[in-house]
Amino acid sequence: MEKNWINIFSSTDFVYVEILKHILFDNNIQAVSINQKDSSYLMFGTIDVYVKAEQEKFARELIEKQKNERNT
């Protein structure tokens, strides 16, 4: 992966990660996920979401907004 990508979110919930990636894509933010979960023991590891460094601030704001909406 290129050097200018930043990990902005990690989770064990694959579906939630895909929802966040969709929200980021809808706002013209390139995002990729890397599944670090152990293939034998799915309870170990995380799925990490990366965005380009120049899009980090806006991406974090969108994720925070989504978290707040999810908790209400």
C-alpha cells in the first residue's frame, strides 16, 4: 500500500465496516479495507479502514457522525 494512506477505523464487525466504506464513497472519499482477522479463529483480529492522508479529516468527521447516529 502507498505511504500516504492512513488507518482511520478498525472493527471486528465486517458489515459495519462496509457501511462506513459506502458512506465514505458516497462523499467522494477513496477508502479501502484490509481484513486482518485470523481465518481459523474469527474472534481474533480486526478489519481496518484506510483513506488517503489528504482526506483523513473529512473521513473522520463522517465516521464520527455515523457513530453518533448509530448510538441514538
